[in-house]
Amino acid sequence: MIKAGTLEDLQDVGAYLTGHFLLTTGRHSDTFFLLARLTERPDRLIPWISLLRDKLGETGAHTVVGPAVGGIIPAYQLASAMGHTRVLFAEKDADGSMQFRRGFKLAPGEPVIVVEDAVTTGFSVGKVISAVEEQGGRVAAVGALVSRAQGALPWTVPMVSVLQLTGVRNWDPSECPLCQEGVPLSAPKR
Ligand SMILES: [Zn+2]
């Protein structure tokens, strides 16, 4: 029986790959997360969401925000698990910022939980935090299914993750050992 919230679980559903990958940052890595392979299976995702809800504890927030696209399903599922909660999503604007569209509104000072599938640099979550603050809301906590953040994040809101990974390796293409070995490069999200 594979335990939820583990790397083994991700590997089993095809959400954790090993090989030679091009990351969205342009760097190369020997591992890749494809969390859509987890969120495509509600029966496998729900135990992760229960773990996330328990780790978040009582935040005082009854609104969950997920960035499109990866954050929408986990945010929706968390809002369902919490009950009496609404869920909004933020979308990328032409200028690269995140914005609330579709009539989504936050009340002044409204506390929210921001949920993302995977946090690496924290750059995208930072844009969602800005979007919440521009609407007058306040981010009480950030929740992630997987965090491979190393070092300081570009925001100060507390974050909890179901699975925290350390020592994830990635390289500038000029220094990538897999390129030097001639291993074919792939970009699994395309
Ligand atoms: Zn490479």
C-alpha cells in the first residue's frame, strides 16, 4: 500500500519523473514534477488534500485562492474539504502579473489561503499574494502539495507543504552533466 503524501505516491501516478528535463526557468534538471498526473485522479489527490488541510490547521481563512492552471484543482479540493469556504482563482495577465477576473472580489482585510501544486522559487505564489493584496485581502497562509524551495522565498507568509524535498538538483545548461553525457532533453509539460 503506497502512502499518500510521499514521493513514491507521486512516482506511482506518473507525477514524478527522472531523466533530463528543461525547466520553465530554462535550467536543466534530472527530476521533473508533473502534478497534473496527481490532480487528474481525485481518489489519489484527496488524501494529499486532507494532509494539507491538517497541516494548515486553523488559519482563520474561509477563502482559498489558486493560481491558474496548476493551483485551481488543489484549491477547489481544499475548499471542499474545509467546508463553508469559497474558492477563487487568479490568472496570468499579459504583463506577467496575476489578476482576479470573472468578477472575483475580496472583502477588505479578508484572510485567504493561497494554494499551489508545486512551489520552487516562490515567484508565482508571490504574484498571487500581490493580486490578493491589490484586492484588499490578506494572505494568512500558503499551502503547497510539493515544495522544493531551497533558501529564502520572496515573501514572508508562512507556508506548509505536504511533501518537502531538499537537494533537488538543477543546472545552468552550460554546466549540465546530462547534456555533457548526451542524454536527450525533454519538456514534459508541452
Ligand atoms: Zn542538460
